[in-house]
Amino acid sequence: MPASNDVLIVTGASRGIGAATALQAARAGWRVVINYRADEKAAEAVLGQVRKAGSDGILVQADVAEPADIEALFAAADSFGALGGLVNNAGIVDIRARVDEMSFERLERMMRVNVVGSFLCAREAVRRMSTRHGGKGGGIVNLSSVAALLGGPGQYVDYAASKGAIDTFTTGLAKEVAEEGIRVNAVRPGIIDTEIHASGGEPDRVKQMRAAVPMKREGSAEEVANAIVWLLSDAASYVTGAFIDVTGGR
Ligand code: NAP
């Protein structure tokens, strides 16, 4: 259970796994900073659910691909309370393409949102939570993907590689700050029923992929959020640099 003044930042919390994480974290006692990029109405609905769950939160618009936005996000969190956790959830896919078809602009955007954004958010979180900087410790959970292990051939090797970078980032940062009161872990979801598939031009992807999952079904955003909120909790106090695959066995 987090201390009652502990603030958790969830990036990309207006829908999907981020929204489910914000809500479950609120139920676990966190006060939540709900970051969104575009859909303020959806983010407001998440805040309403957080309050219904008996906690509190704030909405902060910020694009994690923009360094100035990230600094403003953390400044807003500072005025809400002491930071105790970060979930690097904001992430994008792109339309199906082979590597020999990918533009520079696509690759730059993919790495900027999925990789550089996560690094910069973690940098700001460590500056606040590390005992080396006078903080009281905390937890960071990064959203990787099983694609980091599978490679995404013919579909989105760029996305898979960005999540491979998140895996290595998780391992390295976990070791770097382990003595400073910060635990850093990652969750690797498989096929989860969210809007990310439609945003990559494949609204039927969940249906199509079901048969390839050993459990023969997709996962829910809540099932991923369960793992994230557990990793942030004191129940995971000796867990760092770890990966939880939430994939139905895939
Ligand atoms: P989603 O439904 O598409 O939601 C993504 C969220 O991130 C949205 O709230 C989106 O808001 C926000 N976002 C996107 N770009 C952003 C940016 N530049 N700055 C701030 N927020 C941004 O995705 P999801 O399925 O919940 O995925 C969440 C995470 O899990 C991602 O990192 C994804 O790679 C990972 N994951 C998902 C699956 C899956 O099957 N769903 C599997 C493996 C890993 P806007 O629309 O306003 O941009």
C-alpha cells in the first residue's frame, strides 16, 4: 500500500491499459496523475472513476515525444504531491509495413514516443524519487511488449525493436538505481483488447490472433493493470529488473 500522499504518474492514461492502471492504482491508494495527449473528455472520465474509487487525481495534457511537455507534466505532478511512482505506458504502433518500406519519419516518431519519451519520464522520476537526490524512493513500471521477443516480422519490426529497447532500459536502470530506493520493472503484454490495434489500421487483430494464444483468448486492460499495480506495491518489495509476461502463454 502506498503512503497516503504518494502520487503516481501514468502516461497515456486516457484509455486502454493506462486508464485501467490509473483506476486500479486509485483503488490501491495511489493519487493519480492522468496524462493524456489528445482526448481530454476520455481523460476526464478516467478521473471521475478514480474519484469514485475514493482517491484523487489530476489531468495533465502532455505529449511524451516533447521534452518540454514532459517537464511540464512532472511540474504539475510536483504541485499535486510527492512522487512515488511512474508508469511509462504511452506508446504507439504504426500501420503494417516491412522494414524496407519504413520512412525516416515513421522510425523517428516510433522511437521518440516509445523509447525517448520513456527515458525522459524516468529521468524526471529518478530526479525526484532517488534517495541520492533527497527523495524517498519509489517504483517505475515500463510497458514493453511480447513483440520485443517475437520481433514483429512483416508487421512492425520498428515497434518490436522499440520495446526491445525498453527491455534493456528496464534492466539497466533497475541496476543503476537499485541502491537508491527505486525499483524498476516491466510488463510485457500480449494480445490485449484495446484501441491500439485499430490505431495501427488493424481493428480485427484481436479476433485474428486469438487462435495463436495458448489460452485461446485476448487479455483485458485490467489483467495487465493488475500486474503493473502489483509491481508498484510493497508486495513486490524485493522485485526489480523483472519482467512479467501477460500473454495468455504466448
Ligand atoms: P492505446 O489503447 O492505444 O492507448 C494508448 C494511450 O497512450 C492513449 O491514451 C494515447 O492517447 C496515449 N498516447 C499515445 N501517444 C502519446 C504521446 N505521444 N504522449 C502521451 N500519450 C500518448 O494503447 P494500449 O493498448 O492501452 O497500450 C498501452 C501500452 O501497452 C503501450 O505502450 C503499448 O505499446 C503496450 N502494449 C499494448 C498491447 C496491446 O495488445 N494492447 C500489447 C503489448 C504492449 P492519445 O490517443 O491521445 O495519443
